[in-house]
Amino acid sequence: MSKTNCAIIGSGNIGTDLMLKIANTSKSLNLTGVIGIDPASEGLAMAKSMNLPISNEGLQGFMEMPEYQDTKIFFDATSAGAHQMHHDLIAKDGKQMIDLTPAAIGPYCVPVVNLSEHLQEQNVNMVTCVGQATIPMVAAVNQVSSVRYAEIVASVSSKSAGPGTRANIDEFTQTTALGLEKVGGADKAKAIIVLNPAEPPLLMRNTVFTLCNPTDQNLVKESIESMVAQVKSYVPGYRLKQEIQFERFRSNNPCSIPGYGEFEGLKASIFLEVLLTL
């Protein structure tokens, strides 16, 4: 099977990690360029050492290189502000953009939940790394019973958060919360992100709380475990850290959520761990 040519915009932590994954493991993508704006960046230096075409003059510089014409897909790992410009530049040439920033020009895409709906979109937004880990869990519960409220708390290694992520931290949390609603199906949602400076760097941990209408908790458990297996098929390091915990709230002891009101229903506490490896 022939590979699809792609390029990465952004030579920071996220772009460099993606570069290594595509170059070393992908059976369907061929990397035709790594694009940055800092000639001294470690990511561009690494790409050059791997004999990959590079541009240190941004996307406009890459568009003047011969590799641009045959590149079909661009992964944008820069910032929400820069993404709009990048989208405008390549849209006229019919290229496809995979947005790894919180810009969300295109629809949110979480492969295990709604990939088939967006295969023809010119620009799709991958929400956030936290969103990709947590939205499937909310969607799994919502498949069984309507999720009235969802809240996630993500603990991410500070070392993994480059300047682009830090500059967009508000957009990061807002985009994640919107993804929990638009893709996960929650009526209301909240996202809390913790950058942990621990050394050695900790693994990504995500706690997902959902409150759904009263239902059989065994059905919810089965749906969550099935969804975990589906995500694990393309993220091998994705797993439940411990057993799912349930709590019921009835009219005599409603669940009170500040700013949202009181609810009856079934609360599920889902504890995830994500180990990202090549």
C-alpha cells in the first residue's frame, strides 16, 4: 500500500514527538517535511539528522520547496493563533489539515467516537491530548444513559508542556470542556488541567467523573471497558488505572454541583493512565 505524504508544522515537543512516531512506526504516512521558525530548534536539528526535508522559514518557506506540491496532509502543532494563518495558506490548494492546536476551525474529531463522520473534512481539530484520553469515556457512558454533567481532572508532566501549550492553556481547558460536550455528549462539562513538575516526569493521569440518568451500573461498566479496549487498539499505553467506582444519588441525597444545580443519577469515577511510547 502506498503511503500518504504529510508534513508537520511546528518543531516543538508535540511536533517532534509526532515526527518520531511517523518516521519510525507509521505504515500509512510518509513524512515529507518538518516546518519551524527557529533555525536553532532541537526538533529541526533532529529532523535534519534523520535526512528529512526541513523549513526554518515557516509554512510559507515550505510552500516554496518542491516537497509541498506532493504533500497531502499537514499536522499543525503550533498555536491556536498561528493555525488560522496556516489554514488560510493551504486551504486554497485543497490540502487537508489536522489541527493539533486548540484553534478548532474545523469539527472536533476523536477517532474512536466520530472519525467516520469527518473523513471528508478539509480541516479537523483533534481537541487536546487530554480530550483524546477522556472524551471516549464520557461517550461510553452516554451510550448507555444521558450524561448530565462530566468533569475531568488531568495531571500532565510539566516537562511535556512546551511554550505553545503553556501559551494556550486557557484555550486548552476550554477546548477540552467543549469536546466533552460536543463529542462526548455531556450536557455540561468542566476540565481541570494540572501541570506537574515532578522528576522524573510522571505518566499522564486522567480522572473522569460522569453523572448520568439512573441506569444499570453494570451496563455502564461494560461500555467503558469496551471503549478502553478500542482506544487501546491505537494507543497501547492507554488503560484503566483501577476499578471504576460508582455512587448513586437520589432525591433524598442529590448531587450538588456548584454553579450547575442539584442532580439525581449515577456517578461514575473513571481513573485512566496513559503511557505514550514509540
